[in-house]
Amino acid sequence: MKSVYKSAAAVLMAVVAAQAGAAGSRCHGTVNRGSIEGSVPLPAEGANFTAYSTLAVAMGRNHVHSEVSAIILDAYVKLADAAPGAQYVYGESGNEYGGRFRPHRTHQNGTSVDFFVPVRDKNGQPARLPTPPAKRFGYDIEFDREARYGEYTIDFAAMAEHLYQLDQAARARGRGIALVIFDTAYLPRLFLTPHGTELEKLNFMKGKPWVRHDEHYHVDFAIPCFN
């Protein structure tokens, strides 16, 4: 199994290197009023992650700034060792050229990405959260006060590890995380994980977002954009 992860990690690192060697993306404006040139699509899957929908990938709804892609892929590589067995699912990011991205109010300049919560099944084993079309590709899933949905329970430790690795990967490239949106009722449990102290330093939205963020967490990356 380790050899599989290592070979997959090598492929992802090659993708990161290729993107770094390219001209790179150029974003404009803000997350809720912007656009992007030279965006790149996130890979549909890897050893420890997958997109939420093959249809959405085919429609090009997985485009991001090249720096954001490099950060995300580097974090997944690190997670292969830091959170072995965890299965991660990414959600909506943006269109190839940015702009209005319905039904979202943001995701317009390639620096916003949704990530579905990692979960464990009824046996306590890492599992992939189902994101079927009938549940609006996962966005209509509702977790209860105990962070449960059917047989699935949010794996806060795996989520915390993901956010920590995203932050570390961003810092390594001279970037950062501008904002994280997640259901505030769950934040105490997230901050009780081994990386809780580090995560408390991130900028989590304090108010109530226009839709509940319980089945996914939204991340805005701090990437310089042009007006």
C-alpha cells in the first residue's frame, strides 16, 4: 500500500512541478466579483482524494488558480503520510475564466475551493462521503448536532489535518489562507484535535453564512490578484 501512495505522490508532485513551470494564472478582482486568466483544473482523483462529481469535472467546474492547485496537491501528498487511510473529497471551485458561479456567491477568481468533510463509517473506518446527484452532489446533506449523517460521522481529526497541511503548503509557497467557512457549532470539536491550537490562528468566519456549511468547508486562499 505504501508503494501505491508513493507512486501516486510522485505523479502529483510532477503535476505541481509542471504548473510551477508554466506561466501561471492571473486573477482579477475579489472572490465575489472577479475573473481569472490561465486557470487550471484540479485532477479528478488521486490516491487519497477524489472530486465530488465526474459530471462537474466534465463541465469544468473544478478550475482554480495555478498557485491554489499547487497548494492543494502538495497538501494531499503530505496527507498520505500524516493521515493514512483518510479519504478526501473536494467540491466546487470555479469556472475556467471565473465570473458568476451559480449557485455560489463567491468562487469567482480561482481562489475559492469547497472541501467535503472527511468521514468515518459505522464501523469507525475512514470512508468517502457519498455525493449523489439526488443530494445536489452532496450539498444537500445535513449532519446532526452529533456530526452524524446516516452511518457517517465527521472525522474532525482528518479534517483538522487537512486544514493544517493546506496552511503549511500555502506558507511554503509564500501564500496563505484568507478565510475558512465551517459551521461554528462544530468548531469546538475541530479545535480539540491535535492541530487545534494551530487552526485557531486561522481566520474562520465568525458570523452565519447564507447557507449552512456542515457537509463541507469553504476555503479562500490568500493569492494576490489584480484589479
